[in-house]
Amino acid sequence: MSSELIEKALTTATETRDIIFGDNVTKQTGTLFAKLFPGAQVLLVADGNTFAATGEAVIQSLQAANVEFADEPYIFPGTPTLYAGYENVEILREYIRPFEKAIVCSIGSGSLNDIAKLASGELGREYMNVCTAPSVDGFAAFGASIARDGFKITRSCPAPAGLIADTEVVCNSPQRLIATGYGDLIEKIPAGADWILADALGIEAINEYVWNMVQGPLRDSLADPEAIAQGDKKSIENLMEGNLMSGLAMQAGQSSRSASGAGHQFSHTWEMEGHGLDWEPPLSHGFKVGIGTIASCAIWEEFLAMEADDFDIEHALASVKTPEEIETQVRSLLQPRMQDEALRHSLTKRIEGEELVDRINLLKEKWPELRERCKAQLMSPSDVMARLKAVGAPYHPELIKIDWDRFRETHIKAQMIRDRYTVFDILVDLGIYDKIIEHLFSKDGFWGQHRHPEA
């Protein structure tokens, strides 16, 4: 564990002022709260499961630091599993509202943290969180992933002012939550390649400092999925550190570019469609992202097998869809509530004429170096699949109940829903994305050879 990395990252965080990460640090909760919010009262928020994990220790620490409690701890039910639905944000927000001098200290993993983050943010208040699992990279990030009316999107709100991450608590969290944290983190591999591509084409320059915050510890964090699954303390600590650094990088860069690429867009599509919201427990973000990571790496594998001479400018120019054709496709594939935003993003990314010619010529010029750099960055889809299986996460779309036709169609939908330039978009620019998808699902392609998960 490299606390030095986190300490350095905190110097450029825009909202998080302190993180205490290490052995037996729950006892420092009260000290940190008093330091960050001098004179404030505390409202302790948890659910039945997270309170059982470390609630009494947090109370003792706050009492030892002479922090005044505004009320009794607010405990959401532990069963069924708490989900980050907006109705829970409203419940917590209205509970908090009358306590004007109080600050929330939440105890929880991704869902409870997001609920507390948005409820506090809507009231213009800071908050802090005591982490109970290494389940997401969102602990130290701005924004909260919240479902409303069966529709999950990231809603704007500040990051926590402080975090406590006790390794004993985190390492003893449910294996399901540890595995989902691995699924969220591994997408930083192809997301890095997406950023390399966007940088090379002059679309979005790499911020080296932010890049290193994520990519620096990433390989160590992902190194041993078997050990993580077996509860190895050091390996789980590394996973937690990688997720914390990813959130801090988003603060430093004021963007999720460093943490989210085409693989996340698969997950975002399914979340926006409400897939898995009604499961018990609800289908986690990281489990969906893991499947998206395999898909992204498979697309990259197809792209990197090409030569510069394969990039046919005349074909690309002839393949450009009109705005009307794009609108027809978006509205035919996406749910009504997704269409307007997706159409705006799709039209933003559309280029034609000399702009398209210049982009492809630049790609041809940079291809030898760009291809080698992306090869060095990426993992094969088979490697990602094996790692997810080893850590105990779903490693095939059927394992998250995405059928074959829907999975294939998600390859098209996912390109539409964001304006972030990724491997999807260069293939659309080249006019070959449909052909790539067709090959991926043919008997010789990656998904044709992996049509079903292993028994």
C-alpha cells in the first residue's frame, strides 16, 4: 500500500481534503470529522449491513473526539440490499434538512456513499464517508450514480470532504463487492487506450499527471485476481488503492476521461435501460463494466490487427451517415428517454469531408507508433475474461442475463450515448464498425468462439 500516492493526489483534489487509509484507522474517524468540520454536529448514516461491519467502532471514535451527535444514527434496512435509487436520496435529504448544523458521516460502499453524496450535495453540504468495501472507484469522485424511474445516470454533486478506509473492514467485505470493484477498475486498461487514441488524433490531449494517477498503480492493483478472490489482504488493499486513486484523478482532471472509456459505455447503456435494477441484490456497476471491458478489448483487438493501408478514405467518405440517418438509427434503437441526449452526442461526433480526410490521414501517419503503444497498454479479451472469472465476477454477457441479440445490439447503442471519443468512433469514422461487429460475432471472431460461458 502506497499512502504516499494518495497523499500526493490529495494536493490536486478539488473537494476531498483528506483520506485515511490503512490498518485500524476507523478509530481516527472522530478526529478526521472534527478536523474537517470544526464545531459541526454529526449525522451518522448506514444500512443494516454496513453498520454491522463497523458502526459501533465509528460511534466510539466520534464520541472519543467529542463530536456532538445531532440525532440517533439513521439506519436504512439491510434487507433487501440497499440500492442507489433517487427515492432513497429524497428520504435521506429530507431527514438531514432540519439539522442545519449537521454533517453526514456515512458508513458504506458504493450505493450508500452515492446516496449520502447526492443528498448532501442537494443541500449544499459537505459530507464524509467510512468505506466498507473496495467496490467502486466512485468513493473519491464527484457525481453519484443514481437510478430514478428505472433509469440510472450519474448526477452532479461534490466528492466527499474526507474518507476513512480501514483495511480490516474493507478486506472483510463480501466477496461480491470485492469482485465488482475489480470489474470497475479493469476497464481503466482499455479506457487508457481510448485516451491514447484521442490524444494522437488531436481530439483530447492526455494529462500526464492525471494519467499517471490512474495508470501508475493500475497493474499492481489488478495483478492477482486469484489472491483477491481468496481474501489476500495485500491484494485487496492494492485494489482499494487503485479505486481511490481513480476517483482522485477524476477530481484532478475534472473529468472521468482517465477512468471511463468504451467499456463503461456498455455498462452505461444497460444502466440507462434499467437492466438489473430489480434483482436482489441489484446487478452491480462493476459487474456490467467487466463485461464491457471484455467487449472493448475485443473491438480493440480487431482494430489493432489492421494496417494503415486498410484505412480507405474513399470508403470512409462514402459511409458517412446523414444527420437524418443518424437520428433514425438512434430513435429506432434506444428507449425514448435516452434518445435526445444520444442524438446530440452522435451528431457532435459526426464529421465529414476534409475534416474526415485529415483525421484518417493523421491516423495513417501515426498508426505504426500508435498501434504499438496501444498494444502495450491493452490486455487481450481472453485475458480480461480469465481475470474476471478468477476474481469471482461475471465474465460473459449471459451471466448477467444479457442475451446474444441484445449484446450484439449494445455494441451499436454504446457508441451513441456519449460524445467521448473512443475506439467505437474511429471505426465509425472509417466506415467499418458494422463490419467489425459482424466479424466479432462470426464463427471466427472472438464472440463467435465464446458464444456461451464455460460450464
